[in-house]
Amino acid sequence: MAYDLDSTSLQALLSALRPNSGDSADAYEQLRVALIRFFRWNRCWPAEELADLAIDRLAGKLREEARVIAKPERFALGIARLIVQEHRIRQDKQSKALSEYASVDHDAPEEENEQRLTNLEHCLSRLAPSNRSMLERYYTGDSGDRIRNRRQLAAELGLDRNALRNRALRLRRQLEGCIEKRLRDKNQRDRSAQNNTLS
């Protein structure tokens, strides 16, 4: 995901960052580093892309606003906070979509389903970030949104829809295998603990 500023927006941004000096490029870099740090602190990934998005929005605002924004760095932080909120809402939707991996059984005890969801989070965290992102995007949304998401994802990855589906299925099998292994290991530990108690 790239955020390319047009020359007008870039000029507006650089002028606002250092209106009376020639070190606007340094100010730009300092702002970007500060935003990356902010997104990392808030556990929002990829922090670099989100920082670029915040800068892009700031530049667009500076270009569109009739008034001058006196403290653009502070304004950028406000934009970053909104992006964090958007990011978390998106993550919640993705987590709900991915919860189907945990194969929640509504007739099973609540503790067992909670364990499956815990295992899901653990196994997702072990995937490469690019694979996790791909899987989340592949399964997010209702039927109409999913079709659009998958079409866009296939285009971004340079895959046809069958190749994308096959990759998603392989990752899903890997995830399900990890979840099932953790459940088996826990059951085995529970049995061992019970046997030790009885002996």
C-alpha cells in the first residue's frame, strides 16, 4: 500500500512544517519517525504504512483548508489517533471473520470454545505478517464484500482467483492444524495431571 503525495500536497506539507526555514525535509522525516513510533506503541501494523497514510491525510487537509494549521505536527497526531481507531475497528471485524477457524461448537462447554479462540490467536500470531494479513482480508466481510476483497487481493498479489483460493486454503489448513495440535497437547496435559492426582 503506497501513499504518494502529489506535488501540490507535498509543497503544502513542507511549507507548513517549516514555513520560514530550509529544513522542511528534516522536519518531514522527524514527523514520519514520530508517527511510526506512535503506531508501534499502539501495536498497529504495519506502522510505516500507517504513518504514510497519516502524512498523506495531513497533506490533503493542508491543501484543502483555507486556514493555516498552526501546529501541523499536533494535527498529525490527531489524525494518527483516528487511524488507530479505524485500525482497531477493522481488526475487530477481521477477528470475527477469522473466528470461524476456531470451529466454535455452540453445544460444547464455554471453556472449550474459549480455549479454541485462545489457540486461534496464538496460531495466528505465528503466521508471517503478510500471510496473516492475506488470510484476514480473504475472509473479511459479507459475501459481496468478500468478492470485492478477494478480487483486489488477487490483483495486488498478481494471482488469479484460483491461485489465491489455493493459497488461502493452505494457510487455513496450517492454522487449523496448529489449533488442533494445541488442543490435543492441552488434553494430554490435563489427562496426565489427572492421573498424577489419582496415583
